Amino acid sequence: MYFLFKQNPVVVAGSVIAVGSLLLALLSRFIVDPNLWQVENLGQRLCWNNPAFSWPVSNVYNCSGASYPLGTDSYGRNVLQMIILAIPLDLEISLTIVILATIVGVALGSLAAYAGGKIDELILRITDVFFALPALVLAIVVMVVLGRTLQNLTIAVLITWWPYYVRLIRSQVLSEKERPYVEALRSTGASPLRILFLHILPNTIYPVIVQMTLDIGGVILTFSALMFLGFSPNPLLPELGNLVTDGISYVFTAPWLIIFPGLTIVIIVLGFNLLGDGIRDILDPRLRR
């Protein structure tokens, strides 16, 4: 494993970014007061006093007093602090959606593949209904029906995400259940549930693990897109998509409001995608040759 990571420095960089993001999320409450996002300071709004860089914008306000390395937003809050508070929220929601989507998808997909017949057909037709609808449009419809809360946003994205895992695990189980060792287990009188959960699923779970890692970044993008489209439950909420939305109105007067939260999204998504590629290289024996 170490050899594979050593041979691919890009994967190492992605792993460092992903692990660093998780560590920052865990330590964010110790770095920044978690209640600061609710405090407005309109006297320090849209200001920049970082001497390392001067924006080519004529009306940039130079803050006095406190230091703001990434400037302040339209509510007078420190943008760097808001980004630090936003990272754990985005990662928590993303991990929740990915884990729940995996549980639902693996359960339904493995059942469909192993049982076959009408059960397989029913589950496939249900997933086809969800695949027929654009994911973002479906999430928007769910949000309109349920209302704008973080819980409803999570449900909206989750509803669009689980069908992918149904298809993935179903294809894996279909190929695995025809192997000789499964027939041997059946001949010994092993129950279908024991064969499925103790033998087949452990041998088919590796692609799911890779997909979960890749989907963490994808969920963050989808969640941020919904926030950007105006489905935020609170304009003050420290969420990366919400921070970018706040900056749209000031793109020519305070460009840092879009640039730094946007870069944070790009870096985190890229890090988890590269980590997923590295895990795939480790778990796929064909890539070790």
C-alpha cells in the first residue's frame, strides 16, 4: 500500500487534503467559536486588510483594528472563520448522505441480485423512476414540498443518491453469486442470508468503498448547488455554497467572497476524488502488477 502511494504523489496530495479536511472539521470548534456565525458587525463589512495582496478594485474598504486574512463578508464576519466553520457542516452532511445512501443501496441491490425474479424487477423499476428524473430537479422538488431546513436538504439529496448504489452492488452480487464457492456453501446447507451477508457482500464491497469516497465530493457539490440556488434555511449559515451565494451580489466589489469559499469547495472535492482513486488502486489487484 505504501509503495502504491509513494509511486503516485498526486494520490498522496489528495489523501493529505482529505485527511486534513477531516481533521480541520473535528478541530474547528476549538479553533473558532462555533457561535461567531450568528454575530454581525456591519461596521466591518466587505473590508480587506491583508497586506500580502491588494485587490485591483477601487472601492475596497481597508478594515481597522482586527486582522482579516481573507477579508470580511457582507455581515462583517471574518471569511476565514466562516470557512473553518463551514467545512465540518459540509463534511458532516456529505458523510451522512453517503453512508445512508450506501446502506439503502447495498440492502436493496444485494436483495435484488440474490433473490432475482419479481423482487429484482420491482426494485429495478423503482430505481429506474429515480434515474429518469434529473437529480438536481428532483432535489429541488423535494425541497419545495418539505421546506427549507438542513434536515430536508439532507433528505432531498439522499433521495437522489441511493439508486446509484443499488445498481453498483447489484452488478457485483450478480457476478459473485455464480462463483463455485457459493455453490459449495449452498450444498452444505448454508442459509441464503448467511451466504449473502457473510460471504458474497464482503467480496463485493470494495467498489462500494471507492464509490463512497468519490461521492463525498459529489454530495458537497450538489449540496452547495442547492444552497447557491437559494434553498438555504438561513443566509447567515456557515456553509460553503451559502458563502458563495452571499458573494454573488458583490462579485465586482468584494471578489474574495466568491474566490475563497469556491476554492475551498474545489480543493476538498479534488482531495476526496484523488483519495478514491488511490483506494481503488490499492484494492484492485490488477493495478498492482
